[in-house]
Amino acid sequence: MLLESSKLLKTGTGDDVLARVLQALSESVRDTDVVGWYQEDASVGVIFTELGSYDEGRAVASALLTKVTGALSSTLSINEINEIRLSFRVFPDDWEGGAPEMGPELYDGLFHRVPQSGLSRFTKRSMDIAGSLLALFLDLPLFVGIAMAIKLTSRGPVFFRQTRVGEYGREFTFLKFRSMHRNNDHSIHLKYVRQFIADETGGAPGQAGQAQYKIADDPRVTRIGRFLRRTSLDELPQFLNVLKGDMSLVGPRPPLPYEVDCYRHWHWARLSAAKPGITGIWQVSGRSRVKFDDMVRMDLQYANSQSLWLDLKILLRTPQAMISGAGAR
């Protein structure tokens, strides 16, 4: 959807009107929709994601027009509304022989979000450094005990290194305590991830019939590994990732490269929403019992409302989630 008005949307002279327009849009869109400048000072664009087929998309576009118009009418005067032009374009177009999906250039804004203020970034990074250093110091005896248990119960290294996708699609080396046997077959997990993202994991229900994010009774996991995963102790080495700056204490979980290959367009927004974290809203809200689309929505909600206070609340809820083991695999 394009909302156009070179008179009302010009920054500097019409900031009050622009603020009211954006407020109206915020009341009309979902967390999964993308809002930003289409042409600076002239038109605002909104990408409404996951609307179904072309015919369904046209019907939804009509409903959205009514909803947006109603929201604008409640915040703008008649004269101001008359200065605005709304238009919709549904992708893919109803071309013969099938239509391509929207090109990545239309999602370029996902990877160029407005950065946090310098003070916010400094505060979050300072908390990450202080928190990771404190955790590494306090957990040192636990590190030694877990390392000994891993070496005594299975062959292989203590740490498991894996490539993960971080903020803006940058890859980094992700650390965990090894919870699997050496030289295992990753095709099992690849197949499961594809089914999970497509919401086709009906054969692995969690509580209340919800799909599992992780494989239940994974044959690749060692005996001590099951305990480490259930208590989330396998994730303690990630404090080193936080200290290095690849991750944060709080944020979305970093995906695997082959997981990202299965993403729908709107799923990519979680990679630009915030730096990946050890814990987050998903981890303290049921973890493996939450469907993938819902997990992405949680990540986007966190990004839209992240603050020092929210991070502290999530960190305080994390020990309870670890102890209860709810949704952990």
C-alpha cells in the first residue's frame, strides 16, 4: 500500500501531520507488516505480508483500505484526508503461467532499519559485557564440571561449534557444550526444520497439540546431552559469543543457514529486528511449544518495544524457564 502526499508528509514542515499519519498506520498494521518511506517526504509504503492467494489478497486489500481510511479519519481533518492518495498493489500479479514472488529489492528496507540511539546501544552493550563477564566468573566451576562429564561419557570435543546467522544475515561461529555424538547425520534436523517452518510437523506435537521447535527424543543426543538440553546448561558457552559481540544477552535466537534458506519473505525481518540473544521472549514463553510463525512474531514484537526494562524482565524470567524445563528439548 502506498500513502502519498508531498504536502503533508514533508518532514520539518508537517511533522505533526506525519506523526498522526504514522500513528494511524500503527493502529492498522500487524507486527509482521513492514512500514517505511517509499519516497522520502512524499509517500509511505506498507508491505502487508502473508495475505494468501491473489484473489484473497484483493479481498484483504479492500478490507485494509476500509481499516486504514477509518484510522486516518479519526486522526486527520477532512482537508488533510483530501490531500492523501491511497493505492494498493497485490503481489504476485495474476499473470498467466504463474507469477513470480516479490523481488528482494522490495524488501530492501528490512536490512536497513533505523538504528537505536547511541545511548541505547551503549547501555545494551554495557549490560551485555557486564552480564556475560559476571556469568562466566560465577559459572566457572559449572563449566569445569560439565566439561568433565562430557569427556567421561562420550568421545569428542567439549564444545560444539556451529555456523549461525546473526544480525543482518552476518554469519558467526556459535558455541555450545556438545550434547550430541560425533559425526552425526544433520539431514534429520534439516528435514525437520523444513517441515517445522512450513508448519507440517503434525507428528511431533507438544503441549496442547502444538508443534515442537526441536526434535523430541533425538537419537543423536548423548545421555548427558539430554540433561544439558533440558536445563539449557548446554548454552552457557554462548556468554563468550556475547562478550565477543556476535550476540546479546536478550534477543532472537540465531538461526542455522539452512533454516534461513526455508524462510518466507516476512521471516527475514527477524534477522534485522535485533542482534541475536541467549534468551528472549520465545525462550521464556514455552520455547519448543511455540510455532515458528509465532516465534517470529514474538521477535518482531520484542524489536518494536525493546528497552532496558524489558531486557531485565526477560532475564529475570529466564532462570525459572530453565529450572522448569518447559518446552526444552
